[in-house]
Amino acid sequence: MSRAIVVLTVLALAVPPIFLILAAAGREVLAVPAFFVIAIYMWVWLRFRPSAFVVHHDALEIVWPLKRRRILRGDIASARLIDRRQLRDEIGLGLRVGAGGLWGGFGWLWTTRRGIVQMYISRTDGFVWIERKSAGPWLITPERPEEFLRTISVIVCAFVAILATSAFAQSPPPAADDPIGTLVSRLDLERYKATVKGLTQFGDRRQGTGRNRAAVDWIEAQLKSHGCTNTERLEYTYQPPPPPVPPAASTANPANPPAAAGGGRPRGNRTRTGVNNDPNAQPDARLRALNTEPSTPGPREEVYCTKVGSTRPDEMYIVGAHMDGIGWGEAANDDGSGTALVMELARVFSGPDVQTERSIRFILWNNEESGLNGSTAYVTQRRELRGQEQPVGSGRYPEPKWLGMIQHDMMMFDHGMPRADGTMSPDQRPEADVNIEFQSNSRMAPESQALAWAFERANEKYATDYPAAVGPHMTNTDSNPFMNDVAAISLRENERGTQIGSGWDPQWHKPTDLFATYTDKDFRLGLNAAQTTLGAIAGLTGATLKK
Ligand SMILES: [Zn+2]
């Protein structure tokens, strides 16, 4: 509440006790107006003064002690922060109809410029103006207007793709007073490259080998050195499944167009894809020796660390990539590029001056290449623990409620479609982009799509070089085991099913997936994906910088 409203409220609240004291002192007649005034005050408290503004996935809910109202997401055209002067410009002259003075002003504001405005304010500045499509605007004062706007702008822009003037859409480039812009500027190309390079010292990091375990240890040490010190490991056992039975003759109707994994239709030139299992395809003797130990079934570990939210430690976004690889190379792009991205984000968010309201878990999956076994083990072991406080009253949540899962898998190589002769352009194509995919065929498809659009918005605001594109066919990646429980998306150099599945990445699972294969333009695409996720997650978790 602002000072003027506090003064008015105190004066108003003083009236009934004064009347009651005078009544007790002999002027009994004053008891009647005293109780009458108390009744009015209670009516204002219960019916006029909202106790909360709650942003849901599908609506903004205004809560009073005795009633609720919802403004549906589709009905919100925009929401923005305005000050007292901007309010005057917006409404011209205003006349209040309703309760006022006590705790604020509630009810209808008749205005010369905008007609009737629904008004629920307990401050005389720092208003939130909500423009509706079906009816007149609302003027409200949520307790923390910036946070409120961030949340509501995500649901509004995510779903309706309208963002008039809210958080991600204010047009000036990230300024010094934009903490998210400051955080994004803490990413840089050379650091990102150095982290990818560090991962390649363990060769292809194939699951079930000493080089894979050494890589997990190295990643954990790096996370700790970046300040993400509360590392933990998920343990599980991996037994390879029996070899698949060869499929019977196809029963597909030849009249149907071919479908890619995850849905979608492959187009244009296609080349053969597959995993290289031939050691001699690796001409570098040192790397061949490094990758020689075969995978053994048995116990496995994968590492994660968590940025604990300051006000909502019980809710988190999961940011992941898989650290294992395959194919007798260095797994630099698949998935050193995603692993380095997650590690760099852990570094930035663990900065001593960085605070987030919600939690963020940074996780490096193992056993992706064998069939998403590491992420599946995580979902199996931990989905029932979501939101539980342990011990009760401690404020600690070993597995906070999941708000979203964002996977990063192959971030760097977007050289376009193979040519007709099967060769590839040696250069990153100028129209390269970050492909954000959700799975339209999942239980959480609407929420996942909304999350994807929030990432696209963050890309427009914070990514320096490459745009993002949203597609509906997320597949074959560690966000899939999550997609029926929580909003889940993947970020990638190309669409997984229709493009990578058609041979758009010739290094995929091949001995040529080496640090030295990629140019700075390739690494820069990975960096832009990092900027996209960092910007989006900082907004969604309410990141701020301590002064
Ligand atoms: Zn991968």
C-alpha cells in the first residue's frame, strides 16, 4: 500500500473504535453507526478487496475471500506496467464507483477516455494495466508487479503470441537495468568452446565404460567449481535389451506419405544415417585407442546440481543434455554441445550475485544413446517425490514440483539439406536456426507448446545471431520420458525426425563428430541456443541480480 492509502485506511479504521468508546462512555446512540460502519468494512474486505491475483496456465484468477473471477488467457490481449502519469494519459479524467479509501480503491472507474475500467488497486503508483479483448480493461496492483507481469506475459504471449508491451517484448535491446540481459552477456563463445573441448578429452564417452565414468567425475568437478556445489548422482542399473527382432515385411499403405520418427514428413534429398561401430573408421590411432573399451552392463550414474529458488524452492525447471556418446569419434556435437550448454548455464546461474525465485536443476543424462535410459530412470525414481518437503518444515524439497523440462541435443550443425549427390555444404547456412520442438502427440502438448513459444520470444530478445523456429515433432531425446507429466521441449540444430533423420547431420554417430570438425559459426549456433534457454529460464524463474 502507498502512504496516502495507509493514512486513509488508518483514519477509516479508527472511526468504529472511537464511536464504540464514546458509546461505552454514555453516548449509546453512537453504537448503531459503529456497527453499521463495521458491517460495511467487512463487506469491503470480503467482496471488494481482492486477496490475490493468481496466474494459471489458462487464466488470470482474481480471488476475494467470498468470490473468484477468471479472465481467460485467450481474452487477455496484453498486460503492462504503467505509472501514475501514464495512467492519466490512458484514462483522462476518472470517477470512482465503488469502495475506496479503505485498503485501496475497488470497483469501477468511469473514465473519459476508456469508459468503464475495472479497478482493484491498493497503491497510487506501479499499476498493471490489462487490456481485454471481450470487454473493458482492468487496473490492478499485484504485490510484486514485475514478477506478476513476467508470469502473465509468459502465458499470454506463449499461447496467443501477442506480447504488446510485456516483459519479453519491450522493444529496446537488453539494457543495463535488464538483469536477464546481463546474465545472457555472461555467456561467451570461447568459454562455450572450451567446455566442449574439455568433454572431448574423454573420447565418445560411451555409457558403461571407464571413459564415461571419468567424464561424469569431470563434469561434477566443473559444476562444483562453477559454484553449483550441491551436486548429486542418480544411480540405476542398465541391462541392454535383447537384440530387436527384424521387422516383418512392411504393412504400410504405400499411398500414405512416409512419416519421420516423432511425426512429420521428410522432404527433399535424403542420405543414409546410422551408428558407426567400426573402430577402423576412426583414422586417429590415439582416439581409436581411447574409444576401445567396450560397454559393460551394470550400475550407472548421472550427475545433477540445483539452483535453489529463493521464494519458490518447491518448483523447478529441469535443464538437461546427455553426456554419453557413440560412434568412435569425440561426440563433440552429439552431445558435447548440449552438455557444455547446460554446464555454462549452471555457471551463470550459480554466480554469487544471482538469485532466482524458482529452482533450476542442471542435469547431464547418461545412457541416452542406448535408449533414453538415464532420463527414464530419473522419471521412474523421482516423479512420485515431486513437491514433497523433506523433512517437513525444513523448506527443503529434494524433488521440487516440475514446471518444465528443456532438453538440448546436438546444437551446432545446420548446413542445410544434403545435396542431390549426397555431399553437404561445408558452411553453416546463413538461415540456420535453433529448432525448438514439442510433441503434439503428448498429454501435455498445450503446455509444452506454450513453453516453446516462450523460448522463441526469449530467442528474439536475447540471441545475438540466429533465430528460433518452433515445431511439433519432439522425438528421440531425453525430454520424451517427461512429456506426459510436464511441459517438455527440446532445442536442437535441426528438426530431429524430418531433418536429422534424413541425413542433415553427416557427423551424427560417426567418427567425424570431432571438436576439430566444427567452425566458429557452428559453435555460435550452440551459443545462441544457450542464450535462448538462459533468457527464457531466467524470465520463467524470476532471476534478479543482487546489488
Ligand atoms: Zn544425442
